Amino acid sequence: MPQVHTASARPLLKWAGGKRQLLPALRRYYPADFDRYVEPFTGSGAVFFDLYAAGRLDGRTARLADVNPDLIGCYRTVRDEADAVIAALSALEEEHRARGDDCYYEVRDRRFNPARVVLSPGDPAAADRYTPDLAAMLIYLNRTGFNGLFRLNRRGEYNVPAGRYVNPHICDAEHIRSVARAMSLTGVTLECIPFEQVLSETGAGHFVYCDPPYAPLSRTAVFAHYTAGGFSDRDQTRLQESVLNAARRGAVLLLSNSSAPEIVSAYGSRQARAAGLTLQYVPARRAINSRSTLRGPVDELIVTNARSAVAPKLRMAKGRLHPAVDSTSVVAAEAGRRRA
């Protein structure tokens, strides 16, 4: 029997598009048997932490990768120097209590960004040079910035404005230590490399979850600047090609994305079907948009070649039949959204 880990094994960072609200639907496609878990777009790591909390990674390896060196550098530093990160973050919390937004902008503009420039943040090797102070600043900005975004301008500077939080919980020492334990699990690796390299090395026995920056449903819904270069239409095409090749080699694939027409077309194509991929539409709630009236329920896509634990039903949406999650999963997803 797998060992069930502490309930505090949850993501360290808030992340645009984080998958905690979709976990009830995604769990339906977790394979019962796999040798290695692979995540090319780690982000908040919600699926990794979900598998870890359930003991599903015991005796298996896990490869966590992302092209964002700040993210990987922060995770590595928390894993290796948790106590130093906690001490620095606790000091930032005290400072924030005294100075609020003034503290936020000073940390962002006069401490965090200048320190990142020294590391050459566009270089994947910057992840190797992350310090406890930098990791603490990233966690602090994530806890107190607008909607938990990580966004860079074209100069590679972190430019998220302060959020509107009355009393944010900034330093949770036990949570940070639980993240460190998860990342320290035997066989877990953290790499700052492109998704194509990761996917090219997957095959039979591998369970792969891809959570790329979503294709926008509208001009105001573009939040893909987790690196200075963003994530373009061409990147989405390269990802689709890599996913199909991994499926052909025998990997179990699970991917989430928006229901933008180009994504539906790419993963509903004849080539995708021949590779064994199917589409499922899942109701989700978007929390990030420049206009609050456009935040709300939308259809997201789950693309997979795994068998679902529950047979999908069909529902009518906008004049066409969409495969959808069963009613039990919908209720669970709604409960998850209320807890998130």
C-alpha cells in the first residue's frame, strides 16, 4: 500500500493556471501503473503534490522541469536550504506588516530584480545560483502580488503589481518544510530545460502531465509571459508535435489547455486521434483577466490517451455535443474551487 503523506503537501506558490481546481477531473486519468512521473511545465506543481500526498510517487522517480529559472531555482533552494529560506521570509513578513505596499515595491524593484540581473535570469544556469534570500523574495512577492501572478516584461524584469490583501499569510514554516520533503523524495529531480527536451526522452512506463501556458480565448486573456519570450502559437504547435511523438512511443499523456479553437483543432486532428489522444471538456473557473466581468466559468480541455476511471457523458454546449466529466466529478470540482 502506498504511504499517504501529510495533507500540507500542497503547492508552494500560487500560479496562473494552477490546477488545484481541476484535480478532481485530472485524477480520473492517473494511470494505476507507471515507473516515472514527468512534468515539463512544473508551475505550481499541483499534480506532483497531489500524487505525492497520495503516496503515488513512492518507489517511483519524478522529473520536474520548467524553462523558468526563477521557479526551478526557488524549488531547489527550498529543498536544499529550507531553514535559511524560512528565516529570510519571516523577516520579510515582519517588514511587510510594518510597511505594506511600500515594502512590496521596494522588494520588487530595489532588491529582487537587481539581484536577478546579476544571475542573468534568462540563462537556465541562473537556477543553479539562486540564494535563500532570492527564494524568500519570490515567495513573498507571490504571496502579496496581484493574483499570484509571475509575469516578466520584455527586459526580463518581474513587474507584477501589489495585490489587495488585508492580512496575507506570508511565512508558513511547516508548509515550506513539507515542500522541501516532497522535493527531497528519492528519485525527484528539478531541471531548468525546455519542454521539447523533456518530452523527447519519454516513452513506455512514463506518466506525463503537460500544463503549458494556455492559448488565449480573447485578447485580454493572454498571461503567457512566465519568461521574457512568452509562449507563442508556434510554441503550442511544437508542443502538440512533441506530445504526439511521446504518445506514439508509449507514454501515458495527460495535458490541459484552454478550449481555444486552434487547440481543439490541433488535439482533435486525425493525427492526434491516431496517436490515441482524446478530448474532454471540463468546466473550470478563470480567476485572471484584466476585466473582472470576464472572469468566470469556461470550458477547459483535458487531452489524454489514458482510460478514464469513469465513462464520460455528453452534454450540449453552444449547439454542439461536448464530452464532459460525469456529475460526480463536477460536484467534486465545485467543492475544490470553494476550498482553493
